[in-house]
Amino acid sequence: MQEDSSEATGGQATETGSNAPPFLTVTELAQRLKATVESQFDFVRIRAEISRPTRAASGHLYFTLKDERNTLDGVCWKTVAGSLGVQPEEGLEVIVTGKLTIYGGRSKYQIVVQTMEMAGEGAMLKQLEERRRRLAAEGLFDAERKRPIPRMPAVIGVVTSPTGAVIRDILHRLTDRFGVRVLVWGTLVQGPDAAGQVARAIRGFDSMPPNGPAHGDLPRPDLVIVARGGGSLEDLWAFNEEEVVRAVAECRIPLISAIGHETDTTLIDFAADQRAPTPTAAAEMAVPVRADLLLRIADIEARVRSGIAQRLERATQALRAAERGLLNPAEMVERRAQAVDLAVAGLERGLQQRLSAAALRLTDLGARLRPPERRFAEVSAELGTLGARLDHAMGLALDRQGAALDQTGRLLEANSFQRVLERGFALVTGGDGTPVKRAAEAPAGAEVQLRFADGNRAARLDPETAVAARPAKPARARKPSSKPSSKPSDDPQDSLF
């Protein structure tokens, strides 16, 4: 009797008496491969070129690492992606470290990246040049965007490491040249977190209110200096990051970049309003030398005093020359007084002569005049005669006017329109008040108004049928009027008079 030999392979057993090898499920095979790969390649360092970098909504990074012949999928979890020294970009050559693993869902192996760095300085320079061209095309480096540096800033904001030698050099040079208030915003200046801290510091200074303190008694800076000491390209890379460059370009406060030594150049140097070769030179650009200012002020004061003295001297000489050309004021007043005295004396003589002539003329006229009482009597008599004549003339005129008015009234009364109506006539008018003089002027069925001596009545002409106008009765012979008629004799209906 043969003994059954079954091998535990995922809960499955071989058939009894079969020589076939044991079988595995796909999942079991993937797990074994994953364990083998991860144990053999738990730490690898690969140099490759990045292709198709993608950041998922979850925050994980997915990309492909490739060389001339092969490709390798790469993934960087969200917890590590934020601390990478280099962010993956298309075509960037990098050196990554991590471990290999198997993704059974697609039967692929991939590397889980832990660190990422540039593959040599040449790759970094290539990325730097490409980024510079792209940002320059957006206009971030245009000269029109740059603001002038204030000549006498009262408050200066400095973004740098609070413990390095750079801040001590800047403060020392500012104190020696000109005492100003300095606000230091301490940040990292190297490493993966440096770029974010520097960008937040620049935006923090820029967000302070322009008028008045922002945080406690801290005023808004008139000038911002971003500074760091020298170092390699990798050490200065934080100041080439896009977020820092954009923060510098968008800052409304004039900004001086002072990164590294004179030969070091970063992208914020192109976006800043002024580039300083060193941090110490930035302090020298920011403020003038107090002693030089005092000397200049003293020189200007001396020149102003000299100019004022010369102007006063010239004015004094001109005044003296004018004084020599003018007469003595006292003498001029005495001459004017003498002229006034002579004029007054002549005026008195003329008045006396005029008064004497007027007195003689008045005497002559008095002799020629009659006594006033007699003249008054004559005038009164003449006025009485004239008044009587005026009363008589006015009475006659009023009588004539009254007679004419009475005659006109009688004439109007005799020719009154109402009198004609009282003799049996009637006035026919249309709807618009126009007199109807002939039968042909009113069609059959027309509504008319009949005015009698005692009132008005409405009527409709030929209400049943349109009847032709009957021939009018011959009019009675009228007495010839004494007045000539102004109307034609063949139209007796034109007037009721």
C-alpha cells in the first residue's frame, strides 16, 4: 500500500499517486516573487532619466525611469514626495534610491523611491537653463517690472538664516553705514524645506499693511534683502525653485537678492529689483554712509550760505546805486509842500474873485426884478383864467363823446343778432358750430343745431330719406337800406341783417 504524500501548497494537494509537481495560484506566485525581489533588492541606487511624471490626486508621484534600452516604473508615496530634494520633471536625469517591489495587480515590478537627487551638475544646469527660459518667457525677468531701490529706507526686512554669519555681516555693515531698523525673518537656506520657507517669508513681508504696524509694533519694510552665503550649485538650489522666483517677482516691496559670492547666479537674481554680488554688498546698496551724508549736507549748507551772502551783497550794491540816483526824500516832501501852498493861495484868490462877481450880478438882478407880491397876483389871475377855459373844453369833449356813444349803442341794438332771431328767424349750425347757409351744404341725415330767440334745439335733416332740397320761397322785399351793403346782392342768406 502506497502512502499518500500531499504537500501543503496554499490549501491544495496533488493527486494520490501522481508524479506532477505541486501547483500555485497567481496570487501565491506574485507574493513569492515580491518577497524574493524585496529581499534581494531592498536598497538600490539607480541613475536614469525621468519620463511622464504624474502627481495623483492622492499626492503620490508616479513616473518612469529609463535609459537607452529599458524602462522601470517608479512611485513615490505622498509622505516622502514632499521632502524630495528634487521634484521629478520630464527629461531630468536623476539618481534615485529605494527598494524594488512587485505590483501583482499588473504583474510589474517597480521601485519605491525614497530619495532623489540630480545626476551631476550638468543635469542641474540643464534644468536650471530650461526653467530660466520658461520663466523669462512669462515676463518675470522683464526690466519694466523692476522697482527702484529707496535711497533712505527706514525699515529693512532680511530673509536669511538667523544663526549664520550672513545676518551678522549685514547687521554690522548697516550699523556702520546708517542706523536703520532691521526685521529678520529666519528661514532655512539649504535643503528640501528651504524654498518653501523663503517664499513664505517674502510673501509675509509683502502682506504687511503699507500704513501702520502689522504684527504688534512691526512696521512694513521699505526694502527686503534675501541673502545667503556661498556654496555649491546644490547648496544654492533652493533659490532656483519656481515658487521662490515667483514670490520675488510678485513682491511689491523693492527687493535685493544677495545669494552666494559674486560668481554665483541664481534665478531670483533675474527676478529681483537689484542683484548684489555678496550679502555685505547688499547692505551697502541698501543704505548710504552716514558720514558721507553729513559731509554732503555740510557742503550743501556751506554752498547755500555762500550763495545767500553773495545775493545779499549784490542786493546791497544795487540798493546803494539806486539811492545815489534818487533825490533826498525830505527834500522831495518839502518841494511838494511848497507846491501845495502855492495852489492853496491861488485857490483863495480865485474864490474871492468869483464871489465878488456873483455879488455884483445878484445886485443887478435884484434891481431888475419886480416886487414878489405883484408877480404872485398876476400869476394867480392867469392860472384862474386858464383853469376856467380847461373846464369848459373838457365839458364839451365829454358831451361829444357821450352823444357818439349813445348813437353807437342804439345802432348796435337795432342791428343786434338777437333782434333778428326775435323776428322769427333761426340760425342753423353744423356739429362743429359752422353756420349752414345753403341746403346743399348739409347732407341728408346730418345733425344740426337750431338757435331760436329763446334757446337751442337739436334736429336731424331728412331723417327718413334723402330728399332733395325744396326750392326756397321767394324772400319778401326789403326796404332799401340807407347804408351801402358790402356783400353781393345775389346771396341774401349770407347775413341775417
